[in-house]
Amino acid sequence: MLVGIQRSAGGKRREVVLRVAEAKQKDVGRGKVRIDINILRMIGVEPGDVVEIEGRRKTAAIAWPGYPEDQGLDIIRMDGLIRKNAGVSIGEKVIVRKADAKPATLVKLAPANFNIAVDPGFVNYVRKRLLNYPVVEGDTVMIPVLSQAIPFIVVQTKPQGVVIITHDTQIVVLERPVETTGIPRVTYEDIGGMKDIIEKVRELVELPLKHPELFKRLGIEPPKGVLLIGPPGVGKTLLAKAIANETNAYFTSGKGRINVKKFKTNYTPGSPSGPGTTHPGSGSHAPARRP
């Protein structure tokens, strides 16, 4: 629901609160959001302008008019990467305002997952891919490398705030990754052909994680787990990673075949303690226990 138009702290920019909706597939990975054209006009934004999006953190994107069927719904359609950068998931609220975007003099990037070799040709390629792209320090950007999108973290920008990468921007690409959490960068848009299953799993897993008060109010015990069954390669692990990403939850993956092999190797028949296994980081990310 549209909460209203109000002046920002500086008294210069109007802002509006909108509900986050999933991006349509043709808009995924293009760094843009879809907003009702009437709302864009109310906050002084023209199609193609950069907007600042504030959830649990601030990010930026290029605003384009919403689809006719979305008119009057007071929603902002954004893909999983923009949602991640804003720190929100589908159904949550964000504040949207026209961005005070400045040309970037410096943007420093670091790979999110692994070491890479950097040469001037690669730096020029990255600049070309991100040309006219708005970023904020701390954002994740995706760079296609050998037919695969590689995540990079924006570790520094000059000036600070919302900046736009231009031909004159100095791009620095670090070879070593920055420290990251155990949250996968997989979104619902990365999963194809599973719309009905995604909706069911979201109801069973995402809703209890994000809104436990609803279950408490209704006197219903939320589910403690979901068993996904299917042949290898259908997307079970991908779906679990997407749920963890969208709910900002810690994720760890264990392969059953490897664990069984460990049990057989380490378990001594007749031992008073049965076999067991632990995952790195499981101690510091232990699930909360209900009283």
C-alpha cells in the first residue's frame, strides 16, 4: 500500500514507500526497477532516471515505468540482485526517492568467491560492462565471464553515495575476494519452471522465518523443516539456496554420500556414541531453540 509522499530530511527530495515484487524475466540482470508511472511523476522521476532504494541498506537502480497490470498496486518490481543489495525480500517495503547520483571517479571491486587474475584488458572489459550503471558501496554486481555471471563486491567508491560509472571512472579490480557470509547469491529468478513449487516452499519456509508472530497469533506450530524429494539435477539445492538468500539466512550444504562414507570410516561397532558430523560454521550459526 502507498504510504504517502513526504519530504526527505534535507527537504529537497520526495519519497514514497512501496511493496517489493518479483521482477519479470526480461528485466532480470539489467539493473532496473519497474514503478507505476504516476508514482514516478509524484516523486519527480523521469523514465531512465536513477532512484535510491532504501531497505535494510541503500542501493540504486534505473527506474522504468511499471506494467499496465501493475497500475494502482503500489509495488516496485526488482530482481533478486537489487533485492539483495537493498537487504529486502519479496513482500517487504522499501523507501524510493530520486537519487542524487554523481559520476564516479573511482570504483574498487573485489571478487566475492575466489581469486582471479587481473590484467588491463579485463579491467577495460569490466568498465564496459558497467558503463552508466549506478552503484553504492557494498553492492554486489554481476560480470559475465566465460558465459558465467561472476559476483563482484563494490568495496569502495569515490565520491561516496550513489555513483554512476562513466568512461572516465578509474576501475580497480582486486585479485582476492572480500570476506563474505554463508548466504548464497541465488535468487528465485535463477530457478526456471518451478513457479508453483517456489510458492509452496515460500509459504512453508520463508513465511515462518520472516513472520513468526503470525503463527504465534494463530496458535499454530510453524514447520521445522521441509523435505525436498527428486532426482539429481532438478534444482532442490538451488531452491534451498534461493530461500536462504531471500530470507538472509545462513546456509550450509552437506552431501549425503560423502557423510555416509565418513560414518563408515569413523564409526566403530559397539561404540557407546554413534556416528556424527559437523559443518564448518555450524556452531556460530546454530538455530534458535523454542522455549
